[in-house]
Amino acid sequence: MGAVKVRFWGTRGSIASPGPGTARYGGNTSCVELRAADGTLIVLDCGTGARELGLHLVQTEPQPLRIHLFIGHTHWDHIQGFPFFVPAFLPGTELNIYAPLGFQRGLEEAMAGQMEYSYFPVKLRELRSRIHFTELDEGFFRVGEVLVETQYLNHTAPTIAYRMSNGGATIAYVTDHEPFWSAEGRVSRHPGDERHVDFLRDANLVIHDAQYTEEEYRGKVGWGHSSIDYAVDVAIAAGVERLVLFHHDPTHDDASMDGMQTAARARAAAQGGSLDVLAAAEGLEVEVRGSNDPQARAAISALQHRQVAGGRVLVVSTNEKEIAAIDEVLSEDGLVLLRLPDMRAAVVRGPELVPDLAVVDRELLDGDGEPALEGLRAALVRQDFPVVVLADTSLSPDLVYRGQSSSTDYLAKPFSPPMLRARVRAWLARTLTAFETRPSAVAADVAADAGVRPARRAQQTRLAAMLATVPLFRPLANEQREMLIAQASDEIFVPGQILIREGEPSDSLFVILAGRVRVLEASADAKAEVLLGELGEGEILGELGVLRHRTRSATVIAIERTHCLVLRQTDFLHTLQSSAELAVSLLRTIAGRLYEADRRLSRYAPDPITGLAGRRAFYEQYRRLAAVARRRRTGVLLIILDVQQLRAVNDQHGYAVGDDVLRTVGDALIEATRTTDLVARHGGDEFAVFLPDVGPQDVDVVLGRVREKLAELAHKRGLPLVPHCNFGVTYSQSPPEAADDLLREADLDMHRRRQPA
């Protein structure tokens, strides 16, 4: 059995705190290097400590690097070192990034957010390394010979703990996390705390959040962090060999950390165990050895995503303030709130509503609450149905947890909305797939009598609820929506994945529940694709092909993680024929798109003769380019041209030759200028060229190049004459917002320069 080596590069939480007072334990935020026995290089979190780690790897490791970066969650203190992680900038580096799916945005989008130009000079997509993003749920998977297991933590955002086993040794990385319930003098028997202890069971090394003293924690319940007492207690309960206190509070200096380490060791010794405790310090290196050959404890892959949008949450409460807060929390994740006033109504109407999870006010449960919750589970034919109970902290812990199943969660009132949101998402991700794919034996018997599998019935109910959130389908009755989704499915498309390919049969219609797609059409010469537009949440695509029974006329590509409901053509057409409301809604949708397409065409369509930008497009693009020039404080040139005697050319040689002259002028301008310049056909015989980062001294060079290209192209194309143009030029060090003033000055210059006909 080999050894796993661990080195700490950042130990702080919340915000970096460098200075003489933190010199020994370190001031950088979370970053830990793990070297597996098989050589696999793993980085745990990417706080500010990642900068020094990146420099070290570049200086000491063979290139190119292959790195696996595991992020607990995407709060800033865990990712803010990424823009300064040197390996990410090197071509050839393979960087695999793993993290849980964040609130309302994918992993790549969350990582890219701090690298927009407003905050950082280099965007994520401009990095030269090969970066792969993998979003995780609870479960297991392998990286090289390392077994990786994941479990959700109790934090204010979806956060995952990592348990990594290799060469007989097991390391658990657990930050940010706080107790699920506060129990005086012992580890809580809350199902969440019991799951947490089991996740740490028999680990050789546990790196655990221990940001506060017990006194500090009492004033910061709900902030998502642990006390040193809790970290020691769960480590002892789990039979851990060595505990490293981690995620130090930025206000704790080295003397404070010495005291916390001493207190933690004393607590461990008082309990009579052999637990070794130390506080993490930058530069600390630990070699971990073990003799176990661990097997995955989870029954499902962490790479198997469980889509929670559209999930149905039953809220049993009479507290209007709490209900409003819960509704706000659920709506942000696209969840459907179902409200009932008491447990009797929940038991009676639960099978009809088919919820995926319940949030129940503890005051509505009689006695210890167990019979009522078990009655609800029996009515739903789901013994593992998850329930989050909002309970007063004055209740005895023994009363709260006695006899309850492991699917019952408890959240202290007044609850933290972000923490409730994270709990709900964790439970849905944990149970939705299991419910859909592994119905209980009792449910299977009931389904056999009804002739319908309970998993499929629940799936259809969920899909119908998702469809009800889309404006186009809101007018439908429940029965119509259920008929529409009889053979429907929901699918996830990753960025760059094709939903629809041009030329394919139109056998389905896509409803976008979350995300965004781009619609592209092949150009006439098939050498490029034309962007037709983008569609987002609540919109449909593929409807025209379905209605016309024609093959797809465009290709649709996901530009971010996109969740779609896919409806069959026959089901959609059948529902459309039976619902005047749906037909009218669809007509409005199509009419709106036609109006928008016409507006875009009139504004942005290229000139049909020259292929250059038209007048409106010129004004639109000018504003953007001028703003950049003002910000950079670089000068610009504006050149306007008109073709001499174009009317005479048309009269003498015909309009076809006149069009050839216009095309030749346009092509000469394109070839004589840079790709960053703006060339447009401004009117009948007029052209405009906007050149950023150019000075007055360059005017003669540009005009000379245009004249040369005109003569060259006219000769190649066999025109009966060489086109001649009148030129007008103006320069501005700080171009105005609108182009009109510059165009007027250039026109005056043209009149001064005008050559005789």
C-alpha cells in the first residue's frame, strides 16, 4: 500500500487575511494539494492559496500538467485564486474541474463570472489550457485509481464534501459545514448529523471546517460553519485517526489558533480516544497511510445528474410569513409550491398532488409527529419520502428525533432561507432518481392493479408541472397537459451539444425550461453559418417543422447548460387541434417571432448587392466601436466615398454593370482595410469606413490602398471602366456617441476634395 501526500497552501475561510499576525497558520483562503499513491494530482478548492501552488507546480512538475480540481462550492473564497492559477494559462495543461451545480447557473458560468472584463483582464474562454467541467451530485466515481465519494453538506449554498480513497488510505475534505442540529454535550442524532458521521467513518485523515469556538458559533448559527467542538465530536464518533482543523476565521491570529488547537486536543483527550488533532497551517505536509481497500458506499454515480427544476414541494403550514419565504426560495430554482393547511389534508390530497418533498411546520404535528409523517408516507406509497420539519429549538432533541426515519430532516426556526434552499435541493437530488428508477414493492403492487408504473406516473406528473410553468401552455387544462406529455421526456444538453440538426426529420418539439440555445442556418455556399437568433427559458423551438411536416431548416446548439422538455409531434398536433387556447397562444408566439425577425432584418441585414453592413447596422456598430475608442483614448478615422457617375454607368452599360461596380468598390474597401474596421454601404452610391486606432498621418496610405485595389479588381473582373470615387475624411481623438457629426464633417471634406466629373 502506498502513501497519499497532503500539503496545505491555503487554510483560511471567508476572506484572505495576510499579515504578521497570521504568518504561522497562513492568511490564504482554502487550497489543499493531494498526491495519490498512483501519482494522480488533486487540488481541493481554489482559494488564494492556489496562486503559490500553481507557481510551484510549473517550476517543479513535468509538463504538460494534468490536474483534477475539486471545488466544494463556488463561493468566492473557494474560487478566487483560479484567475491566478498559472497552469490554467499554459497550453497543453489538462484541467478537470469538479463541483456541485450552483444556484441557477452551471459550474462553468459560475467560474467565468469572476473573470469578466469588469473584474479581470482575461476571460475564462481565453485561457489556453484544456479545461473540462464536471458537475456532481451525491454518489461516487473514480479519478485514476482514486475512489471519490461525495455527500451534500449543511451550508448556505449547495456544497459537497469529498471522501477520497487510494492506496489503502482515506482522506475526507469537509468544508463549509455546520451542525444540522445543536445538541448539548454530544453529537446530535439528527439524521443529517448521523449521515455526516457515517461519511467520515474510519477515515485516516479528515480536514474539517472548524471556523469558530463554541461561544462564537452560538452567535453565528445559520452561517454555514462549524465549531471546533463539533469537528472533534464527529471525528471521534466516526473513528477517525487524525483531524485537521480547517477554514480558519479571518479574525483569528496565530495566538488564537494556538489556543483553538490546544482546546481541541484537550476535548479529544477528555473523551478518551486516540484522535490526533492539529490545526491546518500553510506549508504543512501530511503523509497518510492506511490498510483498507474501500468500496463505494453510494449506490449511484455522482456523475448522474438529478434535475430538480419542476420538482413539487408540498408545504404544510399556516404561517403566512414562512410560506412567503419558502415560496420565494423555491421559485428561484423553478420548483412548484403546493400548499395545504394541515396534515389531514396532506394525507388525503397527497396522492393527488404527487409531491417530491414536503416542508412541514412542527406545530401541526401531534405528539412526537411520527404517526402523522408515517401516515403521509403510507398514503404516498413512499417509505423514503423526504420531509423537512421546521421545528422550534426549545423542543427536546430526544423528542425531535425519536423513531423518525432517515428521510426526515429538521431545520430550526427561524430558518435561514439559503440553508432551507440548499437542504431542499440536496433532498431532491438525493431522492428523485431513486424514486423514479426503483419503486418500492408495495408501490409496484398498487401500480399493477392500476396498469400504470408508479415511477412513470410520478414522472408524468412532474413533466406536466414543468409544462404548466411555460406561458404558451398555461391555458391548457390539467388533462390536456397530461395528454401532451404522455410520451414526453426531459433532457439536459451541455454547452456545444446539438439539439436539432438542419435537415433532420421534424418529429418533436422542444420546450426550454432552463438555459439558452443558438439557432444557426447554413449559408448559401455552405461555407459558413448564419446566426438567426437565440432562445431562452420559457420558449419553444422546432414548432415550424412540426406544423409544416418538413425537415429541420436550421441547427440549434446549446450555449449553456440547457434543460428541455421534448414533446412528440403527434401528441402536440393532437393537443393543438383540441385546444383553441393553445392554437391562439402559438399564433401569438409565431407572430412575435416574425415581427422580431423582420425588425432584425430591416436593421441588421447586409446590403443585398455588396454584402456589406447597411445604414442601420453601421450606426449600431459605430456606437460600440466608438465607445471602445473613447475608453482606450485612441483616435479614429471616418472615410466616406461616393462612386463618380454611377447613374451614367447604369445608363450606358446597364444596371448589371452598375451593380458590379458597387460590388467592386465594396470588395476593394474590405481588402484595403483591417478586419477590425467597419465598412458599410451608407446609401445608393455612398460608402462609409470607420477605422479605430488610426491617426491623421495614415489617411494617404489608406486612400492609396483603396485606389490600388479598385484598379486591380476592375481589371480582374473585366469591368468596362475603373471605378473612381470621391473621398471625404475626418479624424477624432474622442469620437462622439452618434456618428452624425463625424459623417457631416467627412461630407464637408469630400466637397473640398471633390474631383471634376
